[in-house]
Amino acid sequence: MSSAVLRRIEPADERPRQSLSDIGDRSGHLGVEIADMAGLIGDLAALGHQQTAQARAAVAAARDMNTTHAELAAAMDSARHSANLTRTTLSESAGTVSSTIATTIEKIERLGSGAIALKDSIQSVATTIDRVEKASAAIQDIAQETQLLALNASVEAARAGDAGRGFAIIAATVKRLADQIRPLSIDNQRNLNELMRTLDSVLGEAGQNAETAQAAIAESNKARQTGTALETLIGTAERLTADIDAMARSVDKSAQCYESLRNGLKHLVASVKLGDAKLTEAEARVESILGISEDFILFIAESGIETPDTPIIALCQETAQRIGAMFEQAVARGDITMADLFDENYRAVEGSDPLQHMTRFVALTDRILPEIQEPILGADPRIAFCAAVDRNGYLPTHNLVYSQPQGSDPVWNSANCRNRRIFNDRTGLSAGRSTKPFLLQTYRRDMGGGNFVLMKDASAPITVRGRHWGGFRIGFKV
């Protein structure tokens, strides 16, 4: 509505002024509804952004899974080929291996039996040699006795003279025979001793060979078990090949399912993205409508039409002027410089959650603002808070009830520790940066933990020596 139209709204038109007040009241309710709708659309837009990101992540995951399945399928094909090759090789080699093992076992057993028989034969030879050795010793003894006998016979023959001459010839012959036998017997004994030592050595080696042969025979029994194990291995390879074939079929089927899923997710992403774009557009439209509604309320107020919000707006404007004047007085007294009062170097408070900040003008606002802000809380039962913010939405000094020391619970901190924080949402920035006589906004106040309260926010600019410092805000219930 233009001012010219409002000027034509006279009592003479038989339209009571109350109707104009109703227009202001209804426009306020309209602003509330638009703000609520804007908040809901904002939530939907945020949800749309989140769903888009999740859908894209799901598509990427499906793509990665499809790639993984392709790699798995290739690995399964390779494993299947290897299993088939192993099964074929084992099957072809099983007969040869079994025959070779059987032949080897037979030879080992024959060698073992031969080694044991050889040991027994050597022991028999040793026994025979021992008997020969004893006989040789006996022959030596006989030869020695014969020599003595021949010597005695020679002596007796010499005593007998001519009568013992024939006997002497016999004795000499016997002596020659004994002399010939004795060296041969000694050589035979020496050869028998050497042969016995050789047989002892051979007998020791034969014993070791016999023990080795017995061990080989025992091991051959294990070789027979190896043949059985080989047959079992062939059966296992056949079952493994069958299992790999079944797994490969499942992998192929799963890969097809994931490909279908990925295509479906692509369509879902496109749909969600389109919905997200529409919600973003709707959010912008609602923000525009909300701005028009706020301008319309300002227009109504400037036209002199009283609404239920008029007293709070007036109180907000008066308080903003008072704070500006007190800031100017502080600068004039030298309590603070203009540079410090307009400090935008926000220093984060370590460990705070939600994040709090400090500036060079916090000490001043903590000293002078509570005595201005606290009484306003009782000026109207609808008022929930009031605070001064700078041009960037930074709120240095809040009401005492919202200025509690932070604890370990971020949700509790968000609702009860609202000082030293930057509220750079649409409402906070608009309140701090608006230079209009006043600004009446409707918004959803975030109380933390996903809880929102529908509020109205009246703000008026704070100026210091002609320079815009920020704005004073009064939040009140609709």
C-alpha cells in the first residue's frame, strides 16, 4: 500500500481506523506464518542437501563396490582356473605317483631285507673264521709239539747209535715237516686276524645299513599313507573347484545386482538434486516474501498505525539511542577508543562449545549494558531477551540468565551460554547491519538440540558519533 492510498483511508470513507489496526495485526501474523514456513523450507533444503550428499556417497560406494566385485570376479575366475588345473594335474599324476611310490617302497623293502641278510651272512662268516682261527691255533700247537718230539727223537737216536739211525731219519723228516707247517700256520693266523678285523668293520657297517634299512621300511609305511592322502587331496580339489564355481556364480549375480543398484541410485541422485534445487529456489522465494512482509510492517508502522508490537518497537528504538549515547560518553571520557569500540578481531575462547569469542570492547559492554538490558526483560511479558550486537552479529554481553558459564554439555551451553557468540544467521546479521529506523523480523530461534522457538525480533540501529556500530535487539514471543 502507498501513502497516497493510506491518506484516502478517512473516517469519511466509513472505514473505522480499527480496520487499519487489524491490517497491521494481520500482517504481523502473516509474517509469523511466513517465517515459520521459511524455517520449515530451510530445514527441508538442509535435509535435501544432506540427502543429495548421502545419495552421491551411496552412488560412489556402489561404484566402488561394483569395482570390487569386478576384481573379485576376476580373482574368482583365476582361482577357478587354478583349481581346475590343480585338479587335472593331480588326477593325471595320481596314478604315476602311486605307482612310483609302490615301486619305491618295494625296492626299499628288498634293499632292507638284503642288508639284514648280508649282516646275517657276515656274522656267519665271522663264526666260521673264528672256528678256522681256532683250528689254525691247534695246528700251530701240533707243529710245535711235533718239533719238540722230533728233537727228542733225534737225541734218542743219537744215543742209540747205529741202532737208532733209522729212527733218526724219521725224526729229521718229521722235524722238517713241522718246520714247514709252523710258518704257514703263523701266516694263516696273521691273515685270519686281518680278515677278522675287516669282517668286524664290515659287520659294523652292515649293522648300520640294517638299521637304516629297517628305518626305511618303517618310512615306507608312511609313503603308503601319502598315496592315500594324495587321493584325498584330489577329492578335496574337486570339491574346492565346485565351491569356487558356486561362489563365482554368486559373485556374477551380485555384480549384476550392484550395477542395477548403482543405476537406480543415479536416478535417485538426479531426483534428489532436482528436489534440492527446487527447495533452494523455494527458500529464496520465501526469504524474499519474508523481506517484503517485514518492509510492509515497517511501512504500516511509519504510517502511524498502532499494532500490538508498536510498544516493543518504540522501546527498542529508545534503548538503541540510549546505548549509542552511553558509548559516546565512554569514548569522550577516554574509557575506550573508537578503534577498540569497533574492534572486529574476534578471538576464540579456547575449549568453548558452542564457540565463544572476545574483543577489546567486551569489558565496556559488560560494565554498562546489564543495567540497561536487565530492566527491559520485565517491561512486557512477551519479551524473552534483549541484547546489543555489532555489525557482524557478535553478541558481547547477553542477559544474565543467558550468560551462564559453559559446562560439558554443548546442548545445554547452546541454550544457556549465549553471550560472547556470533549469531551470523539472517536475523542476527540483519539486526546488526540494518540502518532503517527499526526492523521487525520473525524467525525460529535455535535453542540447541534441534529445538526451535518461533520468535519476533525488533531491532534498531546503534550509532556512535555518526558511525554505525550495530543494533539493539529485543526478542519476544509471537
